[in-house]
Amino acid sequence: MAYRILKQLTDVFISAAGLIAIAPFWPFIAIAIKLNSSGPVLIKLDRISQGRIIKIYKFRSMKDGAHFLKKNLAHLNERRDGPFFKIKNDPRLTRTGKILRKFRIDEFPQLINVLKGELSLVGPRPHEPEEISLYPEEYKNLILAKAGVTGLSQVNGASSLPFLKEIEFDSYYVKNRSLGLDLKIILKTILILFTDPTGV
């Protein structure tokens, strides 16, 4: 109980501080996105957290309607060992989007989801409903956990991990979560962002 309360307080404080810190840069990010491609500045993507579909916020880094092009690019998917989808040089990315992705700027709006209580700062990686539906039975418990902006799998290789290894990290976190572990993951995330932002 104490952990849950402290975790919620930490989520609110850090996400609010993060949103305030980045607020002055939002107009410049928005202009860069709009000048480079048509479509909204912010997008909302379906992800699973606590057993339900939520809409997570991101700065748009791809062409408008990129999700509908996914089926046509299935043959380029580099993650062949499971349901996840990744293309290193995704043709749907815009020029601005490549920069946003490189420095993880596109993910900062997820702090809004944290303030709303839909995500936590630390938790299992939020994945698409169709991806999570294909999890092995022994990892179905991850569906009920509150997903996180960062997590154990993100700081240990992120999408470069094999499918089963990624969900093993997430499962370990759910079974062993604590304020100490959360703090280690947050500090490691900050370190990676300053040294190798592509590693989260």
C-alpha cells in the first residue's frame, strides 16, 4: 500500500515537472513537425495498460496515417521472433520525426498519460493490443499491469532485445517492483538519454 501511494506521488511530481520543463519548447517542436509534413502535431496511439486500451500521446514522427501503411511494410519487419514490429530505417518517418525519435523527444507527451493515471513512469513497456494478444500464456499477467514510460526492458536493450527476453524483463519487474528498483530504472533512463538516447 505504502509503495503504491509513494509511486503515485512520484509519478505526479516528476511528470508535472517534466511537462513544465519542456513546455517552452512545444511551440518549436510543433512548428518543426508542421513545416515538415501535414497532419496533427500530437497523435494518440492504442496501447494496453491495466487490462484496457488507452490512448497514449506522442509527438507525430511519421507521415499522417502511417499506421495504415504498416501491413504493406510487414516484409521489412526486423523483429521476426515475435509479434513486435520494428524497421530501423522506417520509410514512414519524416525528417523531423527522425530527430524526434533519435533523442526520444516524441515520447515526452506520454507524461500527460502519467498525470492522468493511465501510465506510470516505470512499468512494463506499453504495446499494441494485437501484439499483447499474442503473448505466451505465462506472460498474460503483464496485460493487467500499469504500463510505464520507461521500464526494465527499455533500459536493458529496448526494442533490440529478443521478444521473449523483453517480456521476461517486464515480468521480472512486475513481480519484484519496489521504490528502489523504480529509482534505479529512472536514473539509468536519464543516463542513457544523455549518453545514448537511441538505447532507450
